[in-house]
Amino acid sequence: MPINIQKISCGLLQENCYIVQAEGRDDCVVVDPGDEYSKLMAAIGERHVGAILLTHGHFDHIMAAGPLAADYDAPVYVGASDVEMLGDAEKSGYAGMMGNPRADWPPIDAAPYGDAVSACGMDFTVLPTPGHSKGSVCLYLEGEGVLFSGDTLFRAGYGRLDLYGGNMHSMIGSLKKLFTLPQGVKVYPGHGDATTIGEERARYRL
Ligand SMILES: [Zn+2]
């Protein structure tokens, strides 16, 4: 099924939020709504938001999730081990990078992922990919050959390992797992440009 993917870069860290819509539908899924709520709302336009999918619990990927969820009464999902990060200025990385927590730190009521999420006519397979954080996941649309990789896999890089819950051993296992996906799978990371599994696999000796 053809899908439409819109990338919106948000906030100081230029985090990539993706608005994902199946062709012929008037609703959409939002992956990693970082900051800049009003910019995201403008991009979403008239569409209904059916679900908000977080790749992990870092602040730059989640700051608009609470308000969006409230507006659309949409469920928010995050990896089970990252639930604890959402309301926590230290664990989410906010305090370390931005200083004092914002007074309007948004509460986020999120459910832990199961193996898959079906929303807005799309079936996302949830691939646990710990390493950057304990509960990092990648979201795979197998039929469409599309992967939302969060801060696990970037174009020419992978996510930091020195933040809360980061672990090199886990990251190696996660990259190995991702590199078993078909080479042509298009990868949409949490920062920077899109790439493919094949292009990234070629950079590593794993
Ligand atoms: Zn991150």
C-alpha cells in the first residue's frame, strides 16, 4: 500500500518528526513529535491523528506528544523500558542538555508497545533495539519497506551510548538485527537524512 511520509524537523536539536499516512486515508500516525507543537499542527492540517508512536523517551522526540494526544484523544506508545523517561527531566536528557526543566513540562500518558501497532490503515512491527536507551524501538512497515529508526541508526552513524540507559553491547546487537532486514528498506532516522539498510550495513563489520 502506498504511504506518504512527511518529515518535520523540530526544535534546537532538529529532531525528525514523521507524519505517516496511508494513501486514501484522512488520518495519520505521528512518529516522534518533538518540540514545536504549532509547527506540527500546521503540518498535520485537517487530518486526524490516530496514534503517536515514540521511538524512545528522549525529550527532543516527545515534547509535543502530550498536547497532540490530548487534542486528538490519540494513544501514545513507547518501549516499556522507556516509560520511566517520559516524565523525568533527568532520564529524558532534558536537564543535562537544556538546564532547568520547563515549567510547562508536558505530562505524557503512554502505553508500552506490544509486538505491533495497527493504526490508520498501517501495520507497524515493533522491533526492540536497545542501546541508545533501554527501551528504544524501530518501527517497521514491512509491506512498504520502511523503517523508522529513531536514534538507533542514522545515515553514517548510530545513537549516543553515553546517555541514561545507553549500552554499547546492546547497540551492537540491535544494529546486527537491523542489518538482517532487506537491503532496500528505506530508513527514516530521528536526526538527519534518510538512508537504506544496505547503505548502512556496508559501513560496518558486524
Ligand atoms: Zn535520543
